[in-house]
Amino acid sequence: MGPLEVDITGYNPIIELAKETGTPLHLWKENTLLVDNDGQSIPSLEANQALKRVWEILDEASEHSKDQGDRIHPSASLYSFFEGSCSSAVQRGDMTERERELIIGMSEMWGAYAGDGVRSQSLKFFCLEDCIKGGSGSRPVCVTTSDGKAQYFDDVVITTPLGWLKQHKQSIHQLHPRVASAIDSISFGRLEKVLIEFPTAFWEYAVAETSQDDMVSFVHWLSPIHANQSNPRPWRLECVSFHAFEGPYRRNILLFYTFGDCSTHITRSIHGLKGAIRDKWLRDFFEPYYSTLPGYANIHAPIRFLATEWCNDDFAGNGCYSNFQVGMTDAAHDVEAIRYGMPEQHIYFAGEHTAPFDGLGTVAGAYTSGEKVARRIIESTNSLQMGQ
């Protein structure tokens, strides 16, 4: 239920760990189903072309953020970039109005990566999201546990999630003001996952042959107007198909990603529910989505549900991982401040929120941040020993 995707561009320590442990990896193919606002399927070619254009605009936005970041107003959002890019393409005759509507609608998919909607994603600091894409002195650090016991260490590395740090800054005595400001400033996403298992992969048999290349990898629903009772807002959804996996790993499962207010709504609604009551709520919410897929009938009703509740998990910080939302003014320096930590007090921070800029919000970035802090502590310790 944790991280499911890893970046394959460049070195990634998680890829190396997977190889060492014999963990199977799957390369997703860009083959998607798209359901429009009325619950009707969009032709596959049209859907895949729209998805390709969405990724192209995301790349353009990242380059714009890198090149023009100092000139971009903090209130500018990634969604506004999509609107401007698509409007210009329509005016040039490079895009039809129909294509513009599909691409703008599918731009909402970014929320499933960042944990919050594309309208709240900062354009100014979007380049920081592009992945998911020695001190002096020898005074020991005192750590007081919940039972009141004091323990002393040469160095302490704080690896708690950013959301937890936001809620418990006061537990770190003499927290440097710049670090405290950075913790407050960097935003924290609300990504959740819901797995739904079916007796058969009905969506495959209705739209594709049995070859691996034809299998559906992704399904996108534009903001639905056909689910007013269970989803009055209405929130768009997307999922990946585990039936696209190879051989023995193939399952009749759709994994739904939710984010932002939709995640909050789901986790608050199912909190404390168990068994059949919990399953009924999840079925009522998601049925207007999966029932619009080609080939669905009542005999294909789900047999199992599994949903995360990170928004309800205090130890997870009531959310998922860092992102950079509209209104931030100094995001890069905020990350650098937490990453630097307080070496003069022998206190360091590690985690996805302190990762190199190309690893923020990822498990690989969290892993790398831990390695970098360990090296800093070793170097600091060696320097102190040599000076004695």
C-alpha cells in the first residue's frame, strides 16, 4: 500500500535494491481508458493522444518553472499554465476545442502524483516536483521518550514525515527559526489509495485482445456528472490495472488514486467503519466509476476492498508527502534549510522532504537523503577526532 512507482531515469537506489532482492518490477505502457463527464468511454486513440499531450505540457511547465521561476508570481498555478498552453494551441490551429477539453480535464491527473489538485500546485516551484515525475562542539543530544526517560546521543537524525514535523515542532527544543519557518512553509499532500478486486478483469475482455501490448494500464474519469449522490463535488478519479502485470503477478484489481479534498472526504467517511459496512460505503462511492467501464455487469461486482487512511494517521502526519502549492515564495531555500538541519546542535533531518530536488516526494529521495546525512555525520565525527 506504500510507494508503487519508481523513476527509471538515472540512478535510483530503489531499483538497485529491487535487483538485489529479486523484487519483480513492471514497466507501465501508456495505454489508457478515458471516461468522460457523462460516463461514456472516449475512443482509445483519442484518449492516449490526450494523455501524451498532458505529459508534454507538464514537461513544458517544468522547463518554464526552471527558466522563469524568478519572474513567475507565487499565485500562478500549474492549472493556469495548462489553460494558457491549450488556449494558445487552439488559437494557432494546433488543437481542437474537443482536444482542449480532454487535455484540461486530464490535467487533474497531476493530483494523483502530488497529493493535491493541479489548481493548488505552484507553477513557480513546479520544477521542484519534477522527479515524480559538519558542526563544532561535542555536547550530546538529549532525547526524552514518551515515558519520560532521557537518553543521550552524539548525533540525532529526525526522519519523521513532514506532516508530523508540522504538528510537533515544539518537541524539538531550540529549533532554528529558519528551519521552523521552512517546516511551516512546505506543503503536505493528501494522497490515498483504494484497491478493488473483481472476479474477472471485465474491462480487458470488452476492449482488448489478450496480448500484453493491448492490455489497459490506466483508466481516467473526467469530473463526473453521473454520480451526484455519492460524489456531489464532483471529484475526478483515476486508477491503474493490476491485470496489466505479467504472468504470475497479474490480478483482477483496479488501484484507485485519490487526492486533496476527495481523500479527506473518503477517509473521514470510512474512519471507524469495519467489515460489510465499510465495504458498502466504498462500493457506493466507487460503483459509479467502475460500472462505466466497457463490459461491466452485475456479475462483475467487486469481491474485496482495501483502502488506506493516511489522512487519519497521526504518525504519518495526516497525509502523504511534500509538495509545492500556490502561494509559496521561497520553496527551494525552504528545502535547503531543512536539509541542512542544525549541525551545530548535532541535529539533522532526513526523509523525502530533504531529498535532492529531483527526488522530493519519492521513496528513492528519502533513501538518498539518509545516505547523505550519514556521510555528513561521519565526516563531522572524523574532523572532530582529527582535531583532538
